Amino acid sequence: MMNIIELENQYTSGLYTKRPIAIVRGKGARLWDAEGKEYIDCVGGQGAANIGHANPAVAAAIAAQAQTLISCPEMFYNDRRALLEQRLCEISGFPRVFLCNSGTEANEAAIKFARLATGKSQIVACMRGFHGRTMGALSATWEKKYREPFEPLVPGFQHVPFNRPEALEEAIRENTAAFVVEIVQGEGGVNPASTEFLIRAEQLCRERGALLIVDEVQTGFGRTGKMFAYQHHPIRPDLVCLAKSIAGGFPMGAVLIGEAVGELPPQVHGSTFGGNPLACAAALASIDYMLAHHLPQRAQELGTWFLQALSQIQSPLIREVRGLGLMAGVELKQKVTPYLQALMQEGVLALPAGLTVMRFLPPLVIEPADLEIVIEVLQRVLREG
Ligand SMILES: *Cc1c(COP(=O)(O)O)cnc(C)c1O
């Protein structure tokens, strides 16, 4: 058999630190490697697999659309795109939507829309925030390791401490175009935003003529127990960035556009692949599946159980357990890499969020019995550590 790992090591960019297994198949919340070993998946495609791997409804929609029409730029209208735009607006209550291909592109578009709509240039983002790796989204991202090699970045960005409402006062000003925030910081360590922080941010944006951009690339589509995580709080964003689980794991991004954004002039932004019928068909099937199977509610119920069970694990290694819905973080007093490796040995895949936080993003269709196994294994791994 060809050696997958050797092949990739020879030809890949080298940008990724990879684990030494080759994943070749999935079903629901289970994955299999090339040697046939089975895993419980709490990586969940880094948040792209909310409806589970190889979801039959989405697979069928993609297959049917692939045989009908794959490419159709937005210079034409399209049946799948029309229905998806309607569906996204129906489930969010937003009046309009822009379609693109990834999370970073959604953030890039939201930043451009905010500058266009306000005629101002300053963007305020949060420390530990993550918004993507293209130059605009990267300028809003906090982590030095991602930013420093690529400076100078886009001018006009600044970062404020997360969850410190008093720090917003000075940062959001008359020349601010937008404040960008995740409702639960994902890459930054699974940190839920406080209601107080979000309300203050919204108030200051309204007062000073700035727009509120919520990055729901990771928290959207049921992950936190609501369709969108901002719905846990009494706020109303002006722009909402979406991607990851929007199309059942198929690459797609979107920006929900609120009334305050006003008219966007034709031609100032766009994307060749944005709104292509294949991605739209996948997204329609995926959203229908989430609604039909009440996945946000399922995430709420399973997540409550899971976070409770995590917080009952007795281990001197654990500093804190936090999360929202089925987005869970376990902060250790030391680096998580060896423990993630031990989990993998035991058939559980999880991911880091920074150096000391273990992050669990299982598909929302995961069986309760599988979550129980995750707890058992974690208990063992953290005890032996
Ligand atoms: C993953 C992520 C992004 C970037 O998405 P890509 O599709 O990798 O470009 C942006 N924001 C948040 C909150 C994310 O979790």
C-alpha cells in the first residue's frame, strides 16, 4: 500500500504540524485511519463537521448538484443560491447575506463592509482573538506567531483586553469603523464572552457610529447550543461572519448583513467561487439537517452534561474547565501536547487551543455513549499524567 504519510511529508508545504495518522473515512462522530483503527472524533474538522462525517443528506445533495451545475458566478442568478440566501436570512432574522468560501474571507468582507458603510477606518479587535490568516483578518488576529512574520499588516487595527468592558470606553471612538469579537474565543483558549462585555460593546458602537462584527465562524450553526452564539446574549450584531460548519464540511463562508450597513455599492467586493451552486446545495442540505434534527438543542443538552462531567474529573493537572454548549475547553497547568497524544493512543481525537488548553468540538450528532467514553479516557490520561 502506498505510504500516505511519507507521500505527504515529501510534497506538502510543511506549514502544518501533523499527527502521525492518516484519516481516510468517517461516519457521524467516528473516524478511521488507513490501518483501520477507529477514533471518537472531538476535533470535528476543527469545527466544520457539526452535522457529522459523511452525512447522507449532504452527500446526496452534493452528488445531485455536481451532476447538474457546479460553477455559476454571481453575474447570473441561480436556484440553489436563491434558496440558500433565503434560508440563511430566515434562520438569523438578517435581511441580506454575502457568500464566500472560508472563514478568513468572511472576516475580510465584514471588515471591508464596515469601512465602506461607516467611511471610517479604525478596527478594534480583542486580545486572544482569531479571525483568519489573510492580511485583513490577520490584522484583527492577536497571536504574535501568526502576525509578526508578515508585518507590516493592514493599518488601523488595535486590540483590547477581552471581557474588560471598561477597556472598550477608550478604544471605540468616533473614528472606529467596527468592533470585532468572537462570542466564545476558539483558537484563543475557549473563552466565553461575558454578557456585560458584549452589551457595553454594542452600546459604544451605537453611540459612536461603529458597527458590531461578530465572528461566528467557529461558534455558529448550533455549536454552542443556539443556532448562533450571539443569541445567548441580548445583543444584535451588524455583521456576522460564518464558515466552518455552514455547508456540512464543504468549503464555504458567509457574512450576514444587518440594516445598519446600508446599501453596498455594486462591484466593490466579490468572489469567483462565492455562492457557487455546489456549496449552496451542500449548505442548504446541511442547514435543513440541523433544523430537522434540532442540533442546537442537542448541543445544549449534551454540552451541559459534558461540561459537568469534565468539571468532575479529579486531576491535579486541571486548572479550569470552561465552554458553552458542545464547545469545551480544559485548561491544564502544563502543555497539552503529550495529553492529546495519549488521548489519540486511546482512540480519542481532540485539539489544542493555545499551549495549555485542550479543546473538544465533537460533531453535534455524537452519541451520549461516545461522550461517556471520552470522559473515561480523559480521566485515565489525566490521572496517569
Ligand atoms: C477558523 C476560524 C477562522 C478562519 O477560518 P478559515 O476558514 O480557516 O479561514 C476565523 N475565525 C474564527 C473564529 C475561526 O475559528
